[in-house]
Amino acid sequence: MADEYFLLVCDDVSHDVVLTDPGPRVMDVVQVVRRLKGLSLWHSKVLVTQVPAVIFTDVSEETAAAAVSALRDAGARAETREQPEPDFPKR
């Protein structure tokens, strides 16, 4: 019995939200991360200070855009990255 792999094609590609620089207003960015992730203040501060930090993984494009917008409004540099397609063996 041979193994078969199927690739499901959909319109919505998963995205990651990456914080690249907290900027000059670190505590404002910490508050935004706290609100977005539901983390404690301490955990949010640790996440923000360890850049580049992946804030979200495997989210929709709309969620990623909203998170990046909120982070940029707080003075941070953030970006969305599309997750690469899985590399299945070819026949």
C-alpha cells in the first residue's frame, strides 16, 4: 500500500505576525501585546523585548492585518509573513 499525500488548496493562506522592533514606546507596545494575546504584563514585556518575536502563528490575513495595525499604532515595527506551503514528496 503506497502512501498518498494530498494538498488542500484554499484561498486563505496562513500568516504569522512578527514584531521586528518595539520602537521608543515599549510599554505601549507591551499593553497592545497584552490585549491581543491575553498574557500577563510580565509575559508580554518578555515577549516584546525578545525581538524578532512571533506574536501570532497560523492566523488569517484579516487577523494578522489587524494585529500589525494595532502594533504599528503603538509605535512598533511589525509585519505579516505568509507561511510557506508544506513540502510534500512529489511522485
